[in-house]
Amino acid sequence: MGMVWSPYAPAPERNFMTFRPLHDRVVIRRAEGELVSK
């Protein structure tokens, strides 16, 4: 997960933890969008 997170997550780990649910939703939506577009 660290590799997926590093480009998106802010440097401080507390923010990293705070934004985790939001980021997960963004990734899920992107994955769904890619599947739909294909």
C-alpha cells in the first residue's frame, strides 16, 4: 500500500491516516471508472 499511497498522501503520517478513507474512495472510483470506460 505504501507505493500506492506515497504519490497522493501528504508527508505527515497523521494526515496520511486522516485522509486514508477519502483516498481509498478516490482509488475505488478511479478503478470503477477505468473498468466502465473499457
